[in-house]
Amino acid sequence: MSFKNFDTGFRICKDGCQHKNFFEIGEHLRTFQNRTWSDIDSHHDRDHAIAVNLLKPQAIERLQEIHQDDIDVLWSFHFSGLQRLWGIRELNMVKVLWWDPDHQVYETKKKHT
């Protein structure tokens, strides 16, 4: 994973992104260094690609603002609860883009509704 493109200007969380679980996040990120793309793809219920046109409008607008609107899909990596990390896959690397602690970038449909 690369944090070169990490967009700290896009704060799309309910409490202003004042979460205190940074060490939990770091520990989870560390597990990614041992995962292959075939492993990630096989657990697509947790971590998967999502078409950009399915994102919430403010996320699409932000991609335009940061000149990343030529991308067709972003990868969503599930942490605990609602927490997601969003990135751009480039070959075997993910360029981390956003931290989404409240699942605000993409709206999922509730099961059985």
C-alpha cells in the first residue's frame, strides 16, 4: 500500500474524523502486507472493487477536484463495523485515497429489504 495519494482534505465522517482507533487501523493495515491479490479477490465480501459511478455524489465530486476522475473503480477495504479504507489499485499496489470510518463514500443496500 502507498499513502502518497492519501486525501486528507476529504473528511466525510460524522464526527469530523476524530476517531481514536489509529493503532487498531495500523495493526489491520499491517496484515495487508502478507496478502496477495488472489487472496483479496477470494474474500470479495469484505474487500472489493466498486465502480466510481456508484459512489455518493460528494465522493465523485472530490475525485474530480483532486484530478482522479479518470478512474473507473476504487477498492474498498473493510475494517471493523462501518470502517472502510478506499484506494486505487495500480498493478500489485493500492494507492490509499480515503479513510471512511462511517461508510459514507458508498451507500450499500440493506440485506433483505
